[in-house]
Amino acid sequence: MRAWPWLLPISAAAVISVMAGLAGPAVSQQAPMTPMATPAEPDAIPLETGGTASTGSEIWFQQYGDTFVRNVTTATLTPVLPAAGRANGAAVIIAPGGGFLFLSMSNEGWEVARALADQGVAAFVLKYRVRSTPEDPVAFEQAVDAMFAGAGARPVSPGTASSEPQPAPAFADQVTDATAAFALVRARASQWNVDPERIGMMGFSAGAMTTLATVLSAPQTRPAFIAPIYGPMDAVAVPADAPPMFVALAADDPLFGHRGIGLVEAWQAADRPVELHLYQDGGHGFGLGNPGKTSDGWLDAFMRWLAANGFLQADNSQAGIAAGRASGAPE
């Protein structure tokens, strides 16, 4: 398996700008990172996966109208459910991106979750643990700059396919959080009108890495499908029972747009279902899509892919939900 280079050298402000889908000339006109009060998260469920080395509190901030959080030491899962009578039984656990230093909670979390729920898919935003950063905003930018300055020389692997799952140390916390998220959704499947056999995972950038690391190193999660969105495209060793995979990437992505499609080719070589959408433009961090760019329609393509693969069939969802109740899953 070829290791994944993590991210290209790039400044802290530019990293967040790129994550917000503002690649190219707009990066040179960066908006400031504005501190904000910690928002209420009344529906967030602690996953009780432990803490991190950080002793500080979560720090929330905004840039370009998007909401970010850093210093996440306690993982949570926030359900965003379809309106009554709209659920089709499918579910997606969503892992936002942010280079494992912060999480893009609005652009790659809540907004995507609401869009899926509007389509009848139960969505669950995973606020996973990230690396510790200095509380001072200036020191934070300097720390990110220093880390990304040598990022290209530090390969990171999302895991390997083997009979003895071994999460790569760089992804261990995130894989543990994702594993707990799958267990929670299955445990409450009947309460949330979810078919336990139709729970997938979607991740953006670093969240895409987390999604793949979960599949490769934690097979007990058994995702029904995965959707790595603008993540690395390097080849990996693919398990024989790998789930169907949907991939979306912009050709002008400054981080991953010019590195081939080894990931897709590896899925093909393993004879596993895979669909790739390589959009002409959209940059990195486009979330639901940059208006006026071809990447703007990726969620519609994803929904068609789910339907074509049988993940949106309501009759199957009722059977799965009934099975969840019969198994004694807590309400």
C-alpha cells in the first residue's frame, strides 16, 4: 500500500481559506478568524471515547461565514433527522474536515446533514477529537504554519487491510470516535428510524481520511457505503468485502486534484463498486458545492447513486427497522 502524504505546505490562514472552498486568488485576500461564543449543541451526544493530551477548552471561531471548532477533546454525535414520515431508513455519519487541527462544522457538517435529512436520510455529525492547538489565535496560526511547512515530507497511512485490524497511530482517536458513532446509531436505530444495515459514512478532506481509515482498520463498523469527498486519492490495500464507494473531487483542488486516482483504481482492482465524480472546478472545501462551479451538483449525484444501489428503498428500511426492534435495541 502506498502511504498518503498528508497535506501540502501552506499557511494557517490559507489552510482554513482552502477548507472553505476559496482556493486560488481568493486565498490572498484572507478574512480574519473571528472568535465566537461556544454555540449551544443541545442534541449532541457524548461518545465517551476518552480525551486527548489537550487540557484546554474547545475554541470556536468563524471565517468567511463558516463555523469552525478546534481543541476538540470530547467526541460527540449530533443527529439531524428527517421530518416525520420522510425517513427512508438510510443513514450517514458525517466527518467534517480541518486537517485534524480543527473541524469545519457548518460547511462540512451541519449544512450537509440538513441537506441529507431533507432527502429522507438520517444524518449524524461526528465531532471527532483533533490535535491540540495553542489557545492564543496568533500562536495557533504560527503552530499551523510550522506543522504544514513540513507536511509534504511526512507520510501518513489511513490503515491497512489485514485480519488483525491495526489503526494507524495518526488516526487512532478518530477511528475510535467513528467506531463509537456506528455503535450508537445501531443501538438507537429503531428510535431514529434507521435500518442498521444501511448506515454509511461520509467525510470531507481529513474527514475523508477518517472515513477510509475506519473502513480499513475497523472492519467491525461495517459501513454499508462510504463517500470520501475531496480527500487524498492515493491507492490503498482494499479489503475483499469493502463497501461501495462514492468519490467526489474537483480537478482544480490545490491539495489533491493532481495526484491521480489511485484510490478509485484500487477499488476497481478489488472488484468493489465505486463511482468517481471528478469535477472541472470547485477547489477544495466546497462543502455542498460552490455556486457557479460544476462541483455544485455533487449531492444530487450522490443521492442518485444511493438510490441506484438500493440504499433508499423504503420497504427494506422497514424490514431493517423491525429487525432492530426485534434485537432489543434501546429506544
